[in-house]
Amino acid sequence: MNDFVSGFWGYYIGTISVLGIVFCLWLLWVQRKYLGKATLKVDDTGHVWDGNLRELNHPVPRWWTIMFVGCCAFGVIYLILYPGLGTWPGLLGTNSRVEVKQEQEAQEAAVAPIYAKYAKMSIPEIAADPAARVIGQRLFLNNCAQCHGSDAKGAPSFPNLIEGDSIYGRDPEAIIATITAGRNGIMPPFKGAIDAKTAGDIAQYVRSMSGLAADQIRIVNGKREYMNTCAACHGPEGKGNKALGAPNLTDDVWLYGSSEATIVEGILNGRNNRMPAQAGILTPEQIRMVAAFVWSLSGGKDVTSSVLNSAAPK
């Protein structure tokens, strides 16, 4: 409540908080005739159902009025002691953001000796340590499994980390860079440059490059258009470019799917897939443990599986 970017919002929230309490007390005051008087006559509203079921207007009991006023008093005291009136920090100076930061620092200090053991070890050496693999796996399950799956086999638009062609490579440095800073894989749209039929021909040629069934007649035009439109990033042979993050089109690894319609959609509308950076979530030591676990899943090698095309389409 005390981290507003504009002073206006501090006054806005503070005003609402104060007016809310004032309104409650005002409401009690204007209704004082009906509050807290046990001897007040019960009014008959005149509504009767089923012959003898009569609606009455009972006065509010005194204990309820006292409780209501007590709640308002508690609210006033709370807003004085704790943040709640816009930019007012409270007399106790409580700040939840600072408290969370302090708890995180205390937790990091408590586990520092554990990670110190692996500070001078390489990623392959860490991956070979059973205890380190357990730590890396738990960090992976807590921070990465939501997208890549608990088995690390991914899903459509989420890469398979066990087998498959890694766009940026699977050496330790590349994995650490990916986890730390994230990735933003962009396939530019070509809807304004080529039509759907041409995109379909390119899709047929791309399918043929990875050994999938394709129309041999359309492949001829597709190859020509591929060289004009796609070869700059994916290469004349379709082997991709890890420096650009351009996928290898000659294997059977598909992040979104291998059908002509899916490939055409990617060509015309483009793709924008983001891997969020973990630098603000994980410490450098934790990132190395996760990197070692991910590296161990494939031994640092790009693995192509004929089963992957049907089991986990990309």
C-alpha cells in the first residue's frame, strides 16, 4: 500500500478507507433510535403469511451495536499502526515487501552451505552427483514443470527437454543462459509477402525435408519459395541456426505440429514463444543446479526420435 507510483493513488486509497469507517459510524448514529434498546417496542410490518406467520421489525440488540462500534474502532487503530491509508507506512513501520525479502535472505543463508559444495564443480560433475540431481529435480518441479511437464517431455509449444532438437543448443552455458535470461523465439509473419497457396507449397517442402509425406508436384514450387523466404534464417538445407534461434527443419521434432495447416499458420501468422527469465526467482546457485538436471536428461546432446513426431507434436 505504500509503493504507489503517483501520490494521487495514496490519497485516493486513504480517503476511501477513512470514509468507509465514517459512513459506518454515521449509519449507526442516524439509526440510533432503533439500536441497542431492549425495551423498544417491536413494530409489526403488517405482513402475514399462512394465516399466522407475521413479519416483525425487532430492534438490534445492544451487544450487536457494541460489536459494530468495536469493529470500527479496531479499523481506526489498525490503519494508524499498519499501512492502509495510502502512502502512510503505519506507526509500526510494517512493510510486507521488506519482510518477504528478509525471509528470502534468511532462507538463502540457511541453504548456502549446501550449494557451496557444488560452487566449483562443472555442470556435468554436478549432474553426476545423485544428491545434486535430487536438488535440481525438485527445483525443476517447482519452477519448470508447469510448462515442460513433470516428466520434462513438454507439450505443444513447450519444448521436450529429454529428447528432441534444442533450438539454442544443450551445452551447459546455453542452458544456464536460457534459464537465467529466458528466451523469446520469434517467427515473423509472412502474410503480407506470400499468399496461402504459396505457404502451403512451402509447408509441403518443409514436410519433405523431415521425411514426411508430401506432394511431389507442390514441392518444386515450395523449394523455390523456401529459398526466397525462409533460407535466410533456417539455412538453405533447413538445418536451422542456433545463434538466431531458428529451428532445424530436417528432423522430426515439431514444437507446434507437423500438419500442413499448422505449418501454414506459422508461416502466415508467425510464432512468438517466450521462455520467462528465472534470474529474479532463482539464485545463481539454484540455476546451476537446474541446468545440471536439465543437461543430464539428454547428456547434453540433441536427440532425434522417430517416435517424437507422433507422441509430442510441436
